[in-house]
Amino acid sequence: MNSIALNRHCPRHKQSLFARIRFVLSVRRQRQQLAQLDARALNDIGITRAQADAEARRPIWDAPQFWKSCL
């Protein structure tokens, strides 16, 4: 089962360059997968095609701050 962490507080720690690169590539992969979802799957997660496309077009370094703090 997958879970989504919304705004949970994570302790800050120094990240290695490798961890940062891995994170950025993960964000890119997730956004590519989001862009490929069909209308039924998007409806299941409660977003529109326009919202999915807008998220997919965001630059790979532009991720919510709470994602970055939980690496």
C-alpha cells in the first residue's frame, strides 16, 4: 500500500550530491508517469488533465519544500 505524506515534518540532515540527484530524477520520473495517466486514472486521484499536464511541465528542481525536507 502506498501512502502520501502531506506536510509532515522531517528532520533536516545534510544530503549527499548522489541523494539530491536521485531525488531530482525521481521527481522527473513521477511527473512523466503522471502525464501518461488516462482520464479514468486521473479521475481516481482527483485531478484534471490540465492539472496533470501543468505538474508534468514543471522543472525537475521545482518540487514542494516538504518533499525536499524528507529525503
